[in-house]
Amino acid sequence: MRYRIEHRTGYHYDAPVSRCRNEAHLRPRDTDRQVCVWSDLVVDPAPTGWNERTDFYGNPVASFVVDGPFVEMTVTATSLVDVVDGDPLPAVGPGWHEALDLLTNDLSPEMLDAREFCFESPLVSTAKVVRDYAEPSFVEGAPLVDAVTALMERIHADFVYDPGFTTVTTPLDEVLQHRRGVCQDFAHLAVGCVRSMGLAARYVSGYLETAPPPGEERLVGADASHAWLSVFVPGWGWLDLDPTNDKIVGSTYVTTAWGRDYADVSPLKGIVFGGGNSHFLDVAVDVHRVEVEPT
Amino acid sequence: MAGYHAPPGRTDEFLDADGAVRTRWKQVADAVDGYGRDGLLSRRDELARLLRNEGATYNVAVDGHSLRRPWTLDPVPLVLDPFEWAGLERAVAQRSALLDLVNADLYGDRTLVARGLVPAEVVLGHPAFLRPCAGINRPGANRLFLTAVDVVREAAGGFRAVADRAQAPSGLGYSLVNRSVLSRVLPTLHRGAGVERQAGFFRAIRAGIARAVPDDVDEPRVVIMTPGPLSETYFEHAYLASFLGYPLVEGRDLVVQNNRVWLRSLAGLDPVDAVIRRVDDRWCDPVELRADSLLGVPGLLEVVRRGRVAVLNPLGAGILESPALAGLLAGMAPALLGEELALRGPESWWCGRPDGLSHVLAGFDDLLLLPVQPAAGTRPVRPLLLATAERAALRDRVRARPGDWVGQEILAPSTVPTVGDGGGLVPRPAVLRTFAVADGPADGFGARDFRLLPGGLTRVGAETDSLVISSRGDGTSKDTWVASAEPAFQQSPWLPSGRAASGPVIVPELPAALPGRLAARLFTMGRSAEHAELVVRLIRTVLARLDQPLGSGDDGGAQSLQVLLSALGSASGFTPAPEDEDLPVPDGDAPGPGSLAEGVLPNDRTALALLFDEGVQGSLVSTLGVLVEAAYSVREQLSADTWQLVSDIEEELGLFRRRPPTQFVGAQPSLLRLQRSLLALSGVCAENMERDPAWLFLDGGRRLERARSLVRLLRSVLVEKRSGVVEDLLVESLLTTSESLIIFRRRAGSILHVSGALDLLVYDVANPRSVLFQLDRLVAHLAELPKRSSAQRLGNEERLALEATTLLRLTDHDRLAAVDPGTGRRSELDSVFATVDSLLGDLLDSLQRTYFAHERLSVLAGGQPEVGGGAT
């Protein structure tokens, strides 16, 4: 499947900004199941400084400086990405105890890389409340894949999708208490649950192709960026799961970046000089399927 | 030292196991015996006085406020044997070399983790491991520059390392100031003991910086970055800056542009090649590290990544201070250095490993518990000293999050004789902070040599059995003497001399650029000193009136007193300019919320409030507070003489604050002392300061304030024409307050007419207290300041100052003194002075915008996924 993704972020300030310095995680990375064929990042007003590198996790990062004065800034990322379905799930796979043992004691490069995602991170706690929520899914002797699938189903069933209730920094215990949130809350919660059991899980940011309601046309810009989690299954690899939609991630999902949590991969972050006391932000995302000529 | 007894069961530095004085102490012991109890106490007092004059303080946070505590020093140094020191020196150098390699490994390939020498969680689970700092593969990047290792001598006599400081070690400045004051108080002993000098170490620091900067830089431009005057060790940031000759800056004084770091100086942007940071790494770059930090420089890390600036120590090195890592160093040494670790720490157990946890829980009461992530204010805990319930709660916390804790064997540090309250010597536990600087090329990836500061900073506990000894605690500090095997030379930190003649000759850099923030503080210091002086003068004039009989039948005295008191109110609208706002807050044109309105009765209470109420804007006490704070924040710009006066003023201020006088009479002597100190301060600034931009701002602040207060005072007193006697008394008071009465009498005789007074106080450019004298100086200062824009036209500030001058010159003293017959007011004086006042206010705002303003930073919100996509 080939997608054309346009992700536009507009900033509006109530006083002139004299300069800002930003980092963008907006260029989709290559993964086992996707290739970013083309990608373009356009900033208006034009940046006066531009650097690109890959971060600690191998995600592309663009850092740029925009000199003002300006009161509006737009960052538009346009990408073409080819995506395929992941490998079929392992029929049985390792038990979660077995995975825990390997992650704790095995020093192979693969396990060490996964260890990076076993610990608490700035936005993901593994406190007792989180583990208490996780434990019922991790049945004694259960295969890891079954345990995390069960966890995903429970989150989907127990939590209400409620935009506006949380912010990016709402802690997990509050999400747990109120049982509501949006995709990144559910991803953070699931990541925390898996890590609280000593296992490895990472936070994935990306996009999801949305289907219009039956009989209606797709609305351009009606999509949004999305977030889910990926769990390390020793001997098999990383398994992506979407607790918001209770789905194993497949070819309708495009990955932008992964990290320990949202803070590692936020689409845009930075520091503004000036700009007054408040600003508002509008984000428009359009995920569009592109027909590829057979070659 | 006959009465000194060492406690049993541990090593004493001074006495050996048989109670005999150790050989290395003989000289000190003889001298101390000679001093006697009284001699020791008087020397301790003298040290305290000298330290106060140096402004040596240690800031502690108390209830969210930063409190400046005097730094203290015990007269008896810790004496180390040169051969024993040589061994310790090698061991600390080795430990430092190891820390350096560990840092490079953790931020490189992490082979220590892959080889199982360091559990992944100890690094990857620790918030001080800064991922954006990883993978910078430039040679020399991520190499340590300066380390500090705290060592104690244990009961068996050997040294052990109890803490490693690897990101921004503190204590060097205190160590310097300790040596400086102790050698002045005990000159004969210090010279006779042949103490190893410290200067060579500071030369090595300067040489090391030169090696750490990019290759194409010939004369590195170096800054020391401080979190600011409220940070615990601000004193030594300023002290080191002036000792090493580098500008002291805050994060906001620096800016990243075109992939370089620049210092915002008065003249514009000056490039910076090396940043010696005293800011913890997580706070150094809000773009890539802590976004909520206002202490850092946005974009700093990107410049580091490109190799265009050296940050010392490298960002990320804070991870090395984790107690969990310290316990693993012995295992890492053979792998990284091919040697056994010479200086071991206490036995320790990280609870993140099951065997470590069970060991710690089993021996809980005999261990010291350390959090793996020391937060501000956390201290190691000794469970034995906790109440039963607290102890159980701590066990639960350790069990719940074992990876957050380390259990450590408790060492009993050796004791050292310390002057007790009565002058007798008492044994106190000592921790020695040693300092090591990398002393060799940084271009490779192998182990580097480290060179030590001879001795270091010794801190002693307040009690014989103190376990935790830190500068925050109640103990004191000591100088540390390593007897030199060779004769000592007088050495400067810049020029190699004597035996250290190897290596390049290093000369001080070009005069350091003045950061705008510093200029603002110097300006505030000048203004507040002037304002304080005016208030003291005025109040003393008023007090002189109160002492005089009010005259019979005619109440001229009382009436003039009332006028003066309300004038005092109107002249007290002093507000220091704000530092961190985009736009200046208007200066106190109207009387502030707490200041006096017109027409108040001259009762003691309101007038006293003008002096001693901290909440009254422009009161003497609040102005002195501003003065002292400003002086502390420009500490490194002030000479020793200047500083002495500042500390005298601070002492008077402290007295006022502790016991605000309830009557004028009692305040007189204090006010007189204060006036003398303030006068001396102004004299010392005029006589001893180089005429550089720093002085231009200090003096400019004084001139502007003096001109403006005088204009306000004259306007408030003279606009209304009063009866003859009252006006005479007022004119006399104005002249007295302006120190101009004698010259007036010489010129005009005894007739106190307003026109003559105005001539002298406004127009006489030969009178250093006249308004035009101030404005002419101000115009000259402004012309000398570096221009930000094209030099063709006048700067806005110059234009405003000239406009005020011209306005005054276009009229004259007779016209100003003329009374409007209809209203009985001096309307020309009123309108001209009102305009001059407002022009000077605009000038203040304009200076603020041009030179002092620092724009507010805010965090750019990320484009967060707000909607999660519906079902597909």
C-alpha cells in the first residue's frame, strides 16, 4: 500500500515571535514493514538554520531555526510511504516468563537493544497501580503474544475514548482513575503495563488511514496523527498493537517514529523567544491512499 | 594541643594510636600551642572577618528562599604527608581516568553494558543518562575535564572514595579562598610549612581548556556559566571567574546562532569557544534536554554535536554520580584500564539485583541507604537512626522500587583537631574533596592523565560522630596542606614559574566582553547606592530639624519638616528595572503602593516606615537590599576594597532587618555609619575602577538616579511658594541634603533665596551634585557605550539625555524661581521639571530595551495527537 501523508501544523501567536528553535519528528522512518519513498518538510516563514540527523532510536529528526518577527508559523510535512502487513503472528511464541528471563539475563545485542524499553521513562510510570492493572492479563504460563493481546482488549473495553479530557502530560494514574483518554494515553498505559511486568515495550507515533462513514466522501484533513505500542517478542521481533482500536497493526498504519514515550518523539517541540503570553495551534493531517502502477 | 583527645575506634589525623603527635603535624602543633585558646579563637574570628570581606557565602534553601550563609573556615589545617599524598594523588588520578573512560563508553558503544559489567537498568533506567548526548563520536567529545572525588580515611588507615563528582564539581573556589585567607592569618606557619601551591593546578585548567576547544581556535574565548546568584555555590562561580579571568554568564547571556554559541555583550554578539558549566547538564538546553529550564541555552547541544563549542564537563556526565555506578567501578577498572582500582569506595550493593536487595534487607540497620537518583535535598539515610515506623516504611520503599536504592557499608572517617566553642580542640570527622583536571591531549580515545590540586577542600562534621558531612550541614571547612618536598615558589595562575616551567606559556585573554545582564546589574547597583545615599541624607537633614527647637510663635520649623517628609516620599519611588520581561515596567512615577502620599503628618511611624519597612518601595531597607543583591550578582567585577564596603553595608542592613529601630534617635549612629560606607563606596568606585563599560554603567546608574531624585525633590519642595521662614528652612535643608550649603554661603552669603539655590543645584556644572553635572556626565558615558546600530546618528538614550539637558538650558534659575502671582506656584519649574523627569524615565526604559532586555522564552507545544482515529 502506498500512502501520501500531509501533516500541517500552524502556530498563531498573540505577539511577534523574534525567533524560535525547533525539533521535528515528522519524516517517517523506514521499518521492517515500511519504506519512506519521498518526504518533504516545508516551514513558513523560511528557516534560517537547518540540520538533520537521526536520534538515539534511529528516527530522523530535523532541527531548524526561524527568525522573526512573525506571528504565524506553519510546518508542513508531506511524505510518500509504502507499507506492507507485518509477518504473521507466531502461533505460540515464547511464554512471557521466558521473555522476562531472556530480557533480564541475556546479553545478546538484540536483547540489550530491547532493554532500553524496559524501564520507566518521563511519561510512563510502572508504579504499583499500573502493574495491578496489568497483572490479570499476564496469566501464569501464558505466551507473551496472548498476554499483550489480552491487555490490549481490556484497555479497549475498559477505557472511554474522550478527546479533550487529557493532555500529553496527564500521568498514568489519572488516566487509570478516570478510565478515559485518547490514543497516546492508551499507548502510554499499555507500554507502562508491559514494562511493569519487566518486559520491553516502546511507544510508536504515526498515522492511521481512516475510512469515511458509509456513503460519505473522505474529508481532507479530517485525519489525525496516531499512537500505539510495540512489544518485543524474543525470537520474533517487535509486535505493534493498537489499544485504541483493539487491532494488531497492519498495512493501514504508517509509522513516523518510536521511542520510550511521547516525549522522545513529539512531532514538534522547541523554544520560542517572545510570542506573548498565549498561542494557539491547529493541526491538520491527511492520509491518502495512492494507487501504485504495477511494475 | 595538650587537651586534645582522639576518639577510640577510628583513625585520628593528628595523634597516632599511641596518642603521640604524628611527625607531619609537629610544626602546626607547635604553632597552635603557641596561639593558645584565645589565640585560636581570635584567629578564627579573623578568618571569619576576611571571608566576610571576600563575600564568601554558601547559599542554602530555607522554606523555598535562598539564604546566604557565611562560609566558615577552621584555623587548624588538615596536614597530609607528602609521600602519602603522592599515593592518594595517583589513586584519584586513576579513578578520574576511569570515570572519564566510563563516560565515553556509556555515551558511545556501551560495551560495559554488553559485557555485563554494568546492568542496563543502572544506565538506561537512570534519568541522568541523556540520550541526546549519546553517539557524538568526535574525538574529545564526552571526555571529562574536571573531576572531584570525596575521600575519607577509614579506621584501618587507608583512603576510600565516598563520592564522585563529574558534571560540575563545586569546591574549587572555596578551596582557593580558604588558602588565601588562611595564609594571611597564619603567614609564618604557612610559609614555614612549605605548603604545596595551588597555582599550577589552575594553569593546568587553562591549558586544558585550550586543548578542549576546536583546533582552529587560537585564543579560546571562554565563559563560566552559572545558574545565577541564588545557586548554592554562586560565590565561587564569581570567585573562579575573576581568578581565571573568564566572564561569568547565565544561560540567557548566551545565544546560539549560525551553529555557534555567542555571548550577548554590550557591543553585540561575541563568539564563545568553551563553556565551563556550573549548571547541571539536564538544565543546559531546553530544546533537547529539560524543556522547562530557563537556565540553559537553546540549541547548545546541536553546537556541541557539530564540534563548534566545548562544554566542560560534557553534557550527560551527571550519570557518573549515580551511587549504583560508583559501586561497580572496581569491576570496570580492569576492563577499561587494565589495572585494579586503587581507590575503592565503601562496599555497596545495588538493590536492583536480587542478591543485592536481599543483602541490603538483611543488614538493613548497619548500612547507609542512598537513593540512586539524588534529588535536591535528599540525603543518605541511616536506618538505625530512624524510628521503628519510619524504618519499616523505608524498607517498604526499598522493596517497592529496589532499583532506586543502594545500600552502603558505613565508614567512620578519621578525625581531625578542630577549634571548638571555647577555643579548645575537639576531634571532628573529615572528608577531603580532591580535584583532578585532565592533563594531556584529548584527541584520542584512550585513558588520559589527570593532575590533582595539591590538597583540596576539607569539610568537617559538626559532631564527632557526624556521618554525612557536606557544605549544607553545620560543620566547617579546613584548608588542606600537603607539605612540599621542594621549596615553594610564588606562582601566578598564568605564568609558568619554578619547576612547572614545562608546557606552553599561557597569557590571559583579551579583556572580557561585558554581558548585558551584568551591565544591567551594575546599573542597578549604581542607582540603588545613590538612592540609598539620598534617603540617608534626607532623613539626617530631617532629624537635624527635629533636634532643633521649633522657634517661638512661628511654626516654620514644623511646616518645613512636613514638606521635607513628603518630599522624602516623592523621592522614594525607586524601583529597580526588571530583568526578565520583554517590556520594561514603568519606573515609579507615581508613589508606589506603600510609599507616602503627599501631605502626610510628620509622625515618627510613617517616617520610620520610609526607612525601615522592607515592604515600602524605595525605603532605605528595601533599597539597600537591592544594592546588596546587585553587588553579589556582579561580585567578580568588584575589587576587594569595594567588597569590604558592600559587606559593611550588608551588616548594617542585617541589623536593621533583625531589629528595626522604633525611634529615630536610636537609628542615628547606624545611619551615620551607613552614610560613611555609602560615601566610601562611591569614592572607591570613582577612584579604583577601570574606566571600562562596567564602570560606565555603574556610574551611569548613579548619575541618572542622582539627577532624577534631585529634580523630583526640588519639584516637590519648591513648586509651591511658602512663607519666608518656611522657605528659608526648606532651601537650607535642600542645600544641606545636597552637600552644597557651604559653597552656597560662600557665594551668596546668608540670604537663602530660591533662585540662587536653583542655580547651584541645577545649573552649576562645577558642582558635582548639580543636575546638569549629572546629565553632562551621563551624555558622555552614553557616547562611549558600544553602539548596536549605525554610528551615524545619536542613540535614543543620548537623544533623551540631550533633550533633558537642553530643556534645562533653554530656561534659567530665575525663570524657574519665578512665582506665578495668580496661583502662588512656580509653574515654569513645575512643567520643566515634570518633563525632565519623564524624559529621564524614558531614558531608563530605553537603556533597558537596548542593553538589558532578555526576551522571555516559552515552550513550543508539540503537535500532539489529539484525536486517535476512529475504528477502521
